[in-house]
Amino acid sequence: MKRVLFVCLGNICRSPLAEGLFKETIEERNLGHEFEVDSCGTNGLHDGESPDIRTRNNARKHGLQLNHQSRQITPSDFEYFDHIYVMDENNLRTVRGLCPAEFEFKIQKIRNFDSIQTGSDVEDPWYGGDDGFETTYQTLLRCTRSLADELLTNRG
Ligand code: 4NP
């Protein structure tokens, strides 16, 4: 069993979508039982909330229903999860700042798994229009598919 955590700022747009897309791809491969998947935010501003309505509507358009309640990252996440994937440089700085040195190796940017603009940020769609939510979806779709390929290749 591998434990995978996706992290963004508010845990209502990017990381709950990454969680939903990653779960979708492992379930399509009948490997849902091999993973525990969750998401959280670096701030707690939206604690307990469902994903943003624009994120949910965009995901539903693609046949994906998101079921998550926002929560803030906690100190125990660093020990519990095997892999921690952040959306952008801002998240990376915050999460590294909170993480005990012994667990820092678990943290990386999700776009390290993107074939396009590898290693760049998943931009925060919060302030923009609908096209930003579609871009976020397409970006995280690519990233979570190739992440699943990678984790499934290296499982043992
Ligand atoms: P997310 O987007 O980090 O992708 O969930 C955000 C949503 C809300 C806020 C920030 C980012 N906020 O500060 O309210």
C-alpha cells in the first residue's frame, strides 16, 4: 500500500482535482486497493469545504465527481504519506518549511511528471476565468496519468 498526498494552497481547486484524477486512473487500472490517496492545503482558510464549484463543474463535465472536504496539512502527514506532491513553488517552500529534514525526500512538484513544461507550476485558477479551470484539468490529467505509470512501474 502506497500513500500519496497532493498539496495546494486552499485545498479547494488544484489538489482535490489531482486527488480525484489520480484515484480515477488507478481505479481504471483496477489498482485502487494499492493506494491511499488524499489532498490538503497549506492554509486552513477553507477547512471542511467541498471543492470550489468551478472545479467541481469542470470535473463533472469530464465525467469526474469530486468528493473531498478541505483540510490543512498537519505534522503527522510527513511521516504517514510516502509521497507528497505540491502544485507550485509557493507550496514547495511552505511544505519544505514545515517538513522534518528526514522526510524532505518525499516532497516534489507534481509537474515533474508533466511532459509539457516539466517542473513548472500548476497555476492557481482561483482568480481567473473558466479557461483556467480547464487548463488546470488538462495539466493535472497529464501529470496524474504519468505519475501512476511511474509509481506502478516502481512498485515492488
Ligand atoms: P487552490 O486554490 O490552492 O488550488 O485550492 C485556492 C483557493 C482559494 C484560496 C487560495 C487558493 N484562498 O486563499 O482563498
